[in-house]
Amino acid sequence: KYKISRTRSKPFNVYLKSTNMTSNISKVAKYMSTKVDTKKPKFRYLSAWFCPFAHRATIALEHHRSRVDYQWVEALGWEQREDKNNVTGTGQEWWYHWKADELKRANPSALVPTLIPVDPDTGKSDESKSVYESLVTIEFVDRISGACGKDRLVPEDPYEAARCSIWTDKVNRDLCSPYYGVLVRKEDSERKEHFQNIIKGLRTFSTELKKTPGPLFLAHGQLSNVDIALIPWAFRYYVFEHYRGDDYVISRTRYPELEPYFDWYDHVMDLDTVKRTLPDKEKYLIHIGKYADSSARSKVANAVRRGVAAHELDDEKDEY
């Protein structure tokens, strides 16, 4: 249950920097809990069905669905426009994002996922307290849920919480960002380099999985922010075979040293919390073709086309 305390209401800047991420998340979660009393926190969830970054937030929300309410708002999509100036270098038409006005108001980068709190009594949303950045939303949803023990996505044990913090960043850099390099880069040597970086990262991840009993990152079957950081991309690795061929297949036969990863994969993909969030494979395969032929215009695609990692995108340099 939430305790009601008399606190001075003030806005929070929730575009969280790495130096004060935990502190700010705690403040926002505490502030929100005083506002909702015993009612479940509620949010407008600005998302996009195809986006793996948003998929992270979706899994966190579904994990805590008994404690947190949300309304899905499809806020990001694609329009096909003529590439008159051959911006993508493909000579083909390119695909242009449309963005909901609500998303552009609530998030300076206009990216999903974005969570906007809703007053449970009035039903009014407060865009000044929006929360975004995919890894941040996982931790925020976990804190605002009021969950404890094994239901937490960020463990209560300080050591394990620190280990998870290190590994969510590592997973993001080593196992998620290279995905776009395999698809967007044009030279096969570059694609293979990004693919081998993924394999190298999976080997390291497999070694780390051996440190705790059970198939998940944490012991005793506790789903964590590390698992959720990787799940959306692990699910999407299947597109490599379709667009890049047999050399890009990640299988037990080809990589037997990744057995802990494959055991992890089989376990997480069988969780109800995860299964109900997975996009249709054929539909997603068509969508990601925009990246595979390098005709996509998005901040992530532009960053990779520019020669930097997806997590290094720049709002100004990679605008479209």
C-alpha cells in the first residue's frame, strides 16, 4: 500500500542523465505514489508496435499489469515518400516517420517509448512529467509498481542491482546496437563485423549467465531489467537469415558454446509476460526490410548510416 504524505508538488525533469538516474527515478516514483494513493498508477503509453526499444517498456508494463494501468497509443509510424534527392543512397523511395503531436510535446526527441502519467480521478494526463528512454522506463515502471521480492525487475539487493545496471548497458551496446549495423550497412564486410560483435557479446553473456542458478540473469527465476533489455532484439535476430543469408544464422548447432544463451532464450520466450508482447514475425519482417535495403529514414538508421552505433544517435545530426 502507498503511504500518503504531505509533500510540496513540483515538476521533475525526467530526461534522466546517467549521473542522477537512480535518484530521479526514485523521486518521481515516490511523487507519483503520493498522488495515486491506493489506486494503481496509470499512464498513456506512447509506443510503436515494431520498435524493439518500446518493446522493453511493454514487457515491463505487462510484468506489472496487476499493479500498473496503461493505455497504448500508437504514436510513431511510417509514410512512404519519394526520395527525390537520393538521400539514402539507394535510389529508392524512402520511408518517413510520422509522429503524433502528443509524442512531440511529451518527449524532446519524439521517440518511443514515452510514458505520460494520468490522474486516476480526473483522467487528465500530465505531459510535464513524462518518462522516456527505454532502459529508464523499465526501472521507473518497476519502482512505481510497488512490487517487492522476486516480482521486482531491479533486485532489492544492492550488489545485484549494481550488476544489473552494468549489464543492461553492456547488453544495449554489445547485443542490440550491432543489430542495426548488420541491416543498414551496405558492405558485407561491415555487416559481418557487426554480426561477429553480436556473437562475441552472446559469448560473454552466456558466461555471465552461468554465475547464477537457473536460465535467467538473476537466480531463482527472477525476471530482470537485463533480460528485458535483450529480449526484443533476441526475438528479432531471426531476420538476419532472411535478409543476410545462412552465414548470419544464430543456432545451437553453429554456436554450441552459446548453450546458456539458448536456454535463456527458450525460457524467456515461453513466459506469458513476454509471449503476449511479441509482434507477428511476418509483419515485422516486412517492416524491417526498410532497414535491410538501407532506405529507412529514422534517427537510428541515420546514425548507423553515418557510421556510429545506434545507441550513439544524435538528435540534431540524425534528424530527418
